[in-house]
Amino acid sequence: MGCVFGKCCKRPHVKGKENGVPCRQSGVQGTPVFAERSLECISVPSHNFSLEYSVLTQRGYYPDSPEKENQDSYCIKTRLHGNSNVHFFGVFDGHGQFGAQCSNYVKDKLVDILCSDSTLLEDPVKAYNDAFLRTNEELHNSDIDDAMSGTTAITALVIGDTLYVANVGDSRAVIALKNGDKIIAQDLSRDQTPFRKDEYERVKLCGARVLSVDQVEGLKDPDIQTWGDEETEGSDPPRLWVQNGMYPGTAFTRSVGDSTAEKIGVVAAPEVSVIHLTPDHLFFVVASDGVFEFLPSQEVVDMVSNHQDPRDTCSAIVGESYKLWLTHENRTDDITVIIVHVKGLSSSNIGPSAVVSKADAKPPIARLENAASDISVTTRSDIYQSAGSSFSDQHPSRPMISAGQSAVAQSPLYSRPA
């Protein structure tokens, strides 16, 4: 979901350059037309496994704006810092009049900043946070008008056998976990919207009015500050408005850009989850909300499990998402998905590539209320400790997370701007 003047409300956008994999105009009655797909494989020699991946992006079907551009973009960058064990995957979902320009700018700038950060391998969570905030500032200072435009970002960084997922907005990353004879979907990000109590309270403290469009227009009582959940209220979600105006109307609480919404609490600070990969982790998916608007995470994981070739899975997920959009609405969103299979990771290849000494041990991390049992919340300083590494290329230091456990590093509460 974007801003109230963006694609979620079916308003036309300014025509611009197509992003990502080139896609021809959607066919008659919104039939998707897929571009040529590629299958790539990259090794992670420090732990003797590989990543096999494919990506597909599809411009949405907009019958009222047939020339509307694809505002999604993606970035896949292997061997960051020249290190064969460090690989980056990201999807960026632009919104607003200049959403395509924003998403393209951010996908390039974010990875450039990460590549130039000498602390990336010592403290990936800090580097991620710094990169998002710096990218946001540089977008503000660029020639792109981001007053009412911006982009969400869902990114995955593989460093050896550890996966770091940084999320800003409402796109999503999901990992598949083998549990007996079942394959379970485990979300590695949480949508940042006013449906979340913590995000609702944060933006309220920053001065935002939180109301649905019907409430703003006087059709529903604005004093009722409960909206159910995204599944039942997705057609008219709570949005953020300035105190005495009918803008910006964002349905998310974090993004890169959106300088007007920033004044009422929309921030670019990511939530970062960390997971130590094991042989039971089969693959992960990074995708825009064009996929997850109607497809649950488990259904996406099931679709991947039913295909051997990630290229076929990408086509199946995009095709099914496209169909579901047209079942519920008269148009579709832009749709982008990256699928990454973890190949050849064995128990003998995981373990003490980094060790935290007893002196560095920290108290148990707090559980996130109403979250999955293996998702934990902590500040960066509580858990991320560097130690010697066995990476073959540059011998960097990196944190060690217990096998099978993930953590989420959240940004501090923002105060209301002056």
C-alpha cells in the first residue's frame, strides 16, 4: 500500500523509464507478459554452500493509465567488498508521482553506501541502519522531488551462514524452514503500518492523525481508533495525515523519501532481523507487497516448494498474484519477487565461524509480544558482538547468532519534530 495519491488509490502516475527486468505492456484484460528470466548461482566458500537465485518484476495492469511505469525496482549485488561470502538482494517498491525515480535512486545508493562502509562486516546491523538513514538524506538532497514520493525497501544480506534482513515499509521477506515432513514459512520482516500498535503509537507521538479515508471524509467516526487487521480492512486501511490537512495519506509508517510524511513520524530507520542459516533453511523469498497483498507467506513458500527451478516459481508467483489482484480489483499492483535457494549447507559447515566469549555474553533478549516464538527484539548493543572469523577472503569479524534463532533490532522511538 502506498500513499493516498499513489497506486493504492488507482491515481495515474507520471510516465518514466521502465525498471528492473524489461517487461512489455500487459496483455489484453491484464494478462501478464513475462520478460526473459535468468537463473544465477553464487558460492559462499566460507561455509561451502551456494545460493541459486532468480528474479522477476512485472509492471502492473492499470486500465485507466495504460502507459504507467513500473515503480518497483530490485538490486542483486554479489561479492560486496570483494568478499565471496557477502551477497545482497533487495526489492524497492516506489510510490507517489516520482516513485520510480525514488526506487531506482535508493536501490543504487543503498548498496553503494554498504559497499563503501568499512564496518559492514564487523557490525552489519549498524551498517544497515546507517546506510538507510544516509540514503534517505541523500535522496532528500537530490534532484528528485520526494515531498510526496518515496519507496519501501526489503533487503537481504548474506554474510557467511548468517542472513540479515532490513525492512522499511510493507514489502516482505520470508524464509522456508524444514520441520519434519513439513516446510514452514517464517516471516523475516513485519509490515510497518498503523495496524501495528507500536508503529501507531510512535507516529501519534510525532503528531500524525491516523484515520482511514472514510473517516477523513466523514463517512465513519474518526474517534474510533481500531481498524481490525490488514486482511479484513485492507481496502480502507488507516493512514497518516497532518493535523490540519488532507495529506500525505500514507498507509505505511516507514519509507525512504516522503519528506512531508517524515514530519509526522514516517522514518527511514530499518528493522533488522538476523538468522543463522542451518541445513533446515531451504530458501528465502524477497518480494514487494504486490505479491503479499493477497498471497499469504505460507502459500508463497508452498509454491516455491512445488517447483524445482526458481525461474518457474517466479513466474508462478507473479502469475498467481496478478490473477488474485484482478479477482479483487480492476487493476494490479507492480509485482517483484526474488527467490534464493540455499544449496549444499550441511551441519559440518556451520557453527563456530565466530565465537562470543563468556565475558561478552549478554542477558537473554526479550520476546516480541504476539510475534513468532523465534523472533526476538533487542537493541543492537545488546546482542551483536564481533569476534574472529574464518572467512577466506578478508578475515573480517562478524557477530554470532545462535542457530535457528533470529532477532529484530528496532530503531528508537522518534519524538515529534519541532
